[in-house]
Amino acid sequence: MADQRSARATSPTRARKKTAPKKGPERAARAACQSLEGLIGHRAEGVSAVRRSDDDGWCVVVDVLEVPRIPDTTSLLASYEVQLDKAGELQEYRRVRRYRRGAADE
């Protein structure tokens, strides 16, 4: 039985590694999250928008946990608009919205 488990754990379908995309919106989203976390010191919760900017860079909206609270539905989150250049380097960022986790969109 232990042999079966170890065989399944090393099967080709389970041993696939996720590779970072070379370019595109996924790479832009990842770069925006990492850069923003380093600058503001808050953890990114997710990305709510990615679009190409006029200069062939990217505009990414990153949702960040700013004030964790108990219960979690009362935590304060913020959405930041992050501008990246073609190479994925952060050019600027700004907070565009702050809201409670449990609040519905307007």
C-alpha cells in the first residue's frame, strides 16, 4: 500500500512543475503583486484587473489586505492600480479604492 502511494506521488501528472510565463498578463500580474508588496508592506490578496497600457506596458489592479480584523469579513482591503513598463518594471502605483471585505460592490 505504501508502495502504491509513493508511485502515485511521483507519477508524471503529479510531478509537473508550474513554470512562470515568459510574458503576458500572468507575468505582469505576478510582477505587480511582488513589487507592490515590497513597497507598501501589505500582502496581496489577488488581482482584479489586467490590461495593456498605451505604452505597451501593463496596468494591473491589485487587491491588498491593509487591516486584518476578526471576523475576517470586517477586514479592510484596498485596490491599487499598478503601472508596469514593457519589461515588467513598476513605474507607478496608487490606491484607487478602500473597502470592507464583506461589503458588496456598488
